[in-house]
Amino acid sequence: MSRLTILMYHRVDAIPSGTRYPKNFVTPAAFAGQIEALLSWGYEPITFRQWMAYRARATRIPPKPFIVTFDDGYADFASNAWPILQRLRVPATVFVVASKLGRTNDWDAGEPQTPLLDPAAIRDLEADGVEFGGHGFTHVALARVSPSEAREEIARCHGALVGLLRRPPEVFAYPYSNQNARVRQLTREAGFHCAVRGKGRLNWRWTDPFGLRRILMHDGVSVDDLRRTLRRLRWLTV
């Protein structure tokens, strides 16, 4: 039975001085090494659509599937991450903050402000094979606001992306991985088919599709660290 590994990235770039969140960064060289290692260990990339079809017993997937995801939609995905993934023939899902396209990460007030993908870049990347999902309308912690505010955040995000993308968005990433049963239900009602959070574990066929877990990746995760993590999760023997 296949168990799904989902990797959670943010930025693929050099770590800037003054950042409060160094774990949001991985250098291009380290990123390439991490993905190349997974492929060398027999992992095979799939999409969320394939995973959902597998859950429904409508298709088969590889024994060691993995998905690469990126939160926030930073512009350096296009310049630094996607060329590496294209070379390795690995798809990706990017979660964007619908009201911030073409702007900066202003939800991190004290953090260096960095350009986000704009609508034109998103359309080009989608045409190139990148899947885009929602990451809220303004990047608020959804379990910490009222139900009506959470509903509006998720629904407005979905609606904005429906108007932008060729294919309606199917996957949602909870900002700050902040969610609860109510938020999961609101995400389902908004029209998303599944959603991801943190938690650093693998996913089984019966894992709640609106609570899929991811492993946080950053520049401090060496190939040996990744190997140890997957061994601890009992899904690697090398």
C-alpha cells in the first residue's frame, strides 16, 4: 500500500541577512540535492489529482509517491525552483495568497519584503504544467478568526483563483498550518477537493483529505537528515 510523502517548501533562494524565518529558505543547490536524493531512493512524483483518484480506488500509483509543494507563491519559484523541477521531470503545486498576487509578503510585517508571482507569471507557469492552489485571501490564521471571516477568506480565495486559472483550484494550504474541524469543513464547502497542513508525517489512503500532512523542508535539511526522517517514518530502507 502506497504512503504519500508531501514536501513543504517556501522559498528557493539564498538566505538573506535579517530574516526571522531561515526555515522558509532553501538554496537552489540544496533544493536540487534533496529532490535528486528522493528520486535516487526510488520515490516517484505524483499530483494531488492522482492521489485523490487513488483514494477513490480509481487508479494505481507508485509504491513511493511524493508531491512537492510551495507556500505563498514567491516569484523566485519561477526563476530558481521550477527550472530544477523541469530538469528532473517533477511536477509542483504552488499555493498563492489570492489578494497578494504581484505584491509582497506583507503579512510578515517585520520580514524583508519579497515579490510574489503576478497573474501573468501564474498563467504562464500553469500552461507549463504547474498546479496552483489556494492559501487564503489575505493569509490569516483561519482557526483564530470567526467562522464568518474564515468562510469569506476561503471562499474569496477560491473565487479569485477560479477567475484566474484555466482549471479551478482543487487544493488548499492552511496559512500557518492553522486549522480545525470547522475550517476543514469550510474549505470543503468552498469547492476545494483536499487541503494540506504541516505535522511532518506521511499520509495513508484513509488520511483525511482535508488534513494531509507535509514535511517542512529548508536549507538545514541535509540529504542525510531527509534519509533519517524517512527511515523514522518507516518508509525508507537505504
